[in-house]
Amino acid sequence: MPDEERPDRLRIGGWVPPYRDTKGPLRPPVPPRNRVSAISAALLSGPIRRHAEGGLGRRAVLAAATGTLILVAGLTALALRGDNEGPTLSQRVVLPPFVPSAPVTILPSPSSSPSAAASSPGSVTRSPSHNRPTEATTTKRPTTRTPPSKPPAVQLTVGRTVGLVPVGRGDLRLRHRDFVARFDPISDGSSRLDRHDSRFTGRTGLADRDCVSLESENYPGYFLRHRNFVLRLEQRDRSSLFDQDATFCPRTVNGGTALVLESVNYPGRFWVARDGVVRLEQASPESATAVVPADAV
């Protein structure tokens, strides 16, 4: 393949041979060290050789050779000095600027022990979490509801002065008028006589201590008793019949919120309001006239 058709190749510092120009290929430059041998060869093949062949003496030849060597040495020194002043091969290579990268921190390998995790830099130590029961794992205990407490059952308290109000008729009160028991409208606006006629004090049963007797407030010693099955206000004569007629046993009704009064000597007969008076009639506790003890007016 001719030299002209060979592709050009690059090398650091210039083109690799063969060199060429418009007139054809050029010879490569002789390296500095090879210049000495080339100059020596030229001189020996030139004038020195011709003088030797013309019959010069051996001394002349040696002198010429010595001068030639001195000249070659000087030229070599100049060539080496000139080469050193120019850019070197390492100077001709253009390297990119050095940019320092971010520092890399090498951490120790993770350890399972708590002490190693605490001593390693950059590590996060988590305190052990206690197992908390979740809603799904929590066993729900059945809640026991305390039933609402019932109010204490009403009763006739011994020694307390009260008024007796029929259930469903808060405007009426039991009173004695003309010594006969009846339910009349009594309120704070009523007369003093009407209000005192409606006040009765509970006493221990004259014929039965488990029952009660009702004494009039404005007529002390007078008790409510039944005679001919009509409830009346009469003075106690201390007879056994009077004590029995004036003793009544309270029975709670309507869930303990009201009372009915039963005769102690006529069991099964209760107070019943009829024809404007209170009578003692055979009746069930539910059909009797129920009353509620209230504060005296």
C-alpha cells in the first residue's frame, strides 16, 4: 500500500510517520542521540576519509577524528539543551482539572446488640416498645348495669304530722268535718280551720303495733275510726273495740308510691271514697282509694 494512501494517525506531540507535504513523503526527524552517529558517519565518509586515502599521516587522521568528536559532543549538548527547554511529553498532555469529591464515610456493619447499635455513629437507637393490646385483641367484658335504685316506699311515720292526698287529685286532702272523714279541696289559701282539720299525726297502732292509728292535730285524743263502716273522728275511750276500729294497716300499691289502708279487725276491707265520705268496703288493694302522705299545709 503506497504511503500516500495510508490513513493519518495521531500520537501525543504530533503526527506519526510517514510525514508528507505537497511534494511527497518526508523523512522523519533524526532523534538527538542519533544525530551524533549521523554527523560522525558523514565526516568519516567525507573529508576525513579522503585525506586518509590521499596519504595523510596517522596523526592527522587522529587529530581530525578528535576534533570531529569534540564538535559532535558540543552539538549534542546544544541539541539536548534545546530539547530540554521545550515542552516535555508530560507537559504536552492536557489533563482535566482535579475536583475533590464529597468525603465518603464508612460506617461499621450493623450489629444486633443494643450496645453496638448505640456506639455506632449515625445509628438510631429505639427503645423497646411494650406490647399494647389493640382493640382487636382486647377482650371486651360485658358491662353490668346497675339497675336504677327505686325510691323508698311511702309510709306513715309514727310521730309525723301529714296530710293525705288521693292519687290523681292533688287539690284534695283528707279532712274531718262535722266529725266525718271526707276529701275536700285544701290548699295554702284555705282557712286556718280547714287546714288544721286536714292534719293528722301517725301513732303506733292502738290494737296492733305493726299498724298505725291517726290522731287529729286540732283535736288531740281524737282518732279516726270506722263505725257502721263509715270513717269518723271520735275520742278514744280505751275500749278494745275502739282501739281495733281505730287501727289500720298500710299496704303499698303503684310500685310503692302510694298506700291503701286496711282495717285490722275487718281484713279485706279498705278505705274507699264514695258519696262524699270515706267508707270501709270489701275491695282489692288495687280498687281501694290510694293516698300519698304529704307535708301538712
